[in-house]
Amino acid sequence: MNVLVVEDEAIIAIELQRIAEEAGHKVLGPVYTIEQALFHAPRTDIALVDLGLADGASGPQLARRLIDRFGISVIFVTGSPLDVGTGREGAIAVVGKPFTDEQIAAALQTASESRFGVV
């Protein structure tokens, strides 16, 4: 699966990239804005999305577009899980920061299985 990392904190983005690659995924990004994420969307299966991006608190808006327009499986990775709000509908999971490798890998596995119709 192609996993897009949408995270503007470099250290966290690198960790997410590492975890996704170790789980056998190809990683796109990291990207830091809605515009950058939408550029990669046509080639994306799963997106790891933070709430706060370089262009503001735009994560929920981006998630809605990725889900509705491109059918991408979204996993929120955020320090404020309760702030996901209405962007959560259709998302596969919300993982709070700090996270473990196992939490991200499990969310990626769930997203991969949901894309193949296996639950």
C-alpha cells in the first residue's frame, strides 16, 4: 500500500515513515500542507494525518477531502485526539501522540484490511 505521511513535525514524520516502511508499505511524503497532500492523493491508499499542519489546523478538512474525493483510508495521528471532531467520520482510527510503533502498525494493518474488504 502507498502510505502518505501528513505531518509538519520532522521527527514525528520520520518515525511514521520508518514504522510504515517496516510494516511493508511504500511511503509518500512527508508533506506539510493540504496542497501538498492533495498532489499525492491520486497515488495514496492510506494517509496518516495530523490535525495541525503547516497551513493551520487543517487536518480534519484534509481528511474529509481525502476520504470523500479519493476514497483514501485516513488514520489521524494527533496530540489532541478529542479535537478530531467531525473529520472523524470515515476515518479508520485516531492514534494519540505519543504513539508506539505497535499502535501505528496496528492502525495501518486495519486500514489495509479494510481496503480489501477483510475485517
